[in-house]
Amino acid sequence: MLAADMVVAADNCRFSQLEVKRGIMATGGATIRMAERAGSGTALYHLLVAGEFGAQEALRAGYVQEVVPAAKLQDRARTLAILIAANAPLAVIASRANLLKSVEAGLPQHRTQPRALPLSKSVEPLNSRVTDEPSQHYANPKSAS
């Protein structure tokens, strides 16, 4: 669940991070992902207490984004997939990549001023190729000198 981009949970779901009860450390990214989603205090609480918690607590903590009745879970997941797929594909891909790069870079989750991060070092800003000559506005960057 923690590795998913977004999570819709059934109202009867139960969650736990039981490793410490078994004498092992949570691995596979759980400690980092829990802290990213819920903050270090809440993450430590769930990691160290190792108790079970329900869908509403997971929603309050930020581990899941929605809680729906169990009978409507598949329909809600399908609806979200359709809503996302209806958007401009390149914008969806770029938005997701930008957010993941922000998280990877350790930028604050609750930034008040959005900051665009480049998708790769090879991406050239679109306006860098715009000139006063109309024929140059849509020039192929590989053919431009």
C-alpha cells in the first residue's frame, strides 16, 4: 500500500506494521514511505507500537486518500482510473514525475509556492527555441543550429 501513488481503502480494512513484534526491522522502504505520508511522529507511533488500525485512522494519517464502503471499492477505483485517463497524458506523466522528484529531493510536502523541477537534464524549455520568425516556433530541435 505504501508504494502506491494513491490508495482507496475499503471502510473495513485493517492496517499494521508488525515487524517489531517479530523482532525485525521494517524494510523495503516502509519506514521512509510512512514518514513521507504521515510525518515522523505518526510513522514512529505505528512502527514502534505495531498495533492494528482501521481505514479511518489510515485516512487521518495520510496513508490512504479515500475510504469507501467495501461494496463500492472496485467502482471507486475504476472511476478514479477513468478520471485520470481522461486528462492529458503528458501532463499526467509530467505532474507525477515532478512530484516524485520533489519527494526524492526532500522538498517540503506543504510548500506554499509551487516549484517546477526538470524531468531530466536533457529537457530544454519550450520558450528557449521561440524566435521572432514564425517558421522557427515549431522547429525540430535536432535540426536547429
